[in-house]
Amino acid sequence: RNQESRNTPRRVANGQWHAALEGGNHGGRMRPFGWRKDRLLLSKREAGHIRRELPRILAGVKPLTLAKEWNARGIPAVTGVPWRAATIQNMYLRPRICGLVVYRGEVLRDAGGNKVRGKWEPILSEDEYNAVVAMWGLSGQSVPSRLGGRGRGYRTIYLLSPFVRCGKCNARM
């Protein structure tokens, strides 16, 4: 039984990797915005919203502006919650939008070194996707955390910044 318990994660990971190589969906609770419930065919209305904003993004419009406009126009998100800038930015920066398969955070490549294409319809071309990444992608100029912090929240540049607070308003110093 112990041997089987050790082998199960390896078999599951191997099956997921083979499914990704074939361009399959990995599932998940929510469907991606822009596709139907089957995650293969495009939702013409949602994909139209994404494509309509592409020239504006390339002209310099920020995700926060798009989030405010989409909320004002009443464009529903998949979850039904209001749009946030990070949600829109992540949607445009995911390789799925141009038809590429991602496995463990990296664009998957086959044995020949070619990018693996998914079975779903892409919304943007790869050139359009690369242009959006050039506009909105993370730049190498960001200041890393001094304490090696990762994830959401404030960057810790100064040693005591997570702990020192203002005596009057309790704000971070």
C-alpha cells in the first residue's frame, strides 16, 4: 500500500503532462472569460469585448481603466463579481488567450522545441499577445523585496517596514 501511495502522484502528474502535450484542457472550477462552457469554442460576445480593447491597450490604456469601463458598461465577469484591474491584466497576459498550453507555469514545448497549441480557439494571435505582454508585462525594473518576500501585499524594501507604524494614524512607515 505504501508503494502505491508513492506511485499515485507520479502517475497523476505524468497523465496531466501527456494531456497537456496533446493540447487538452486541464479543467478547473470556472470557465475562462471568452470561451463557452466547453472551454474550446469562443463566446462571440465575450471574445468581442476582448478583441475590441486590443487597439486601446496597445495605445497605452491601463487595466484599471478597462476594469472601471467594463463595470460601468455592465459586462459580467464569469464569477459575477465586479472587474478588477488585476483580473483583466491576468486575462490578457495568460498564454491561453493566443492558444498556447501552459503546464506548471511555463508554456509547454514538444520534443522538437515547438510551442504546444491547445485544442481551443484562440482569441488573439501570438503577435497580438506578445504586443500586449510588451505593454503590460512585468518589467525587470521593479524593486525586489529586501527580505525576499513573495506574493501579494506591500514590498518590503526597508528592514522594519512591516512592523513600524505611525503613532497617530497607525499607517505603515
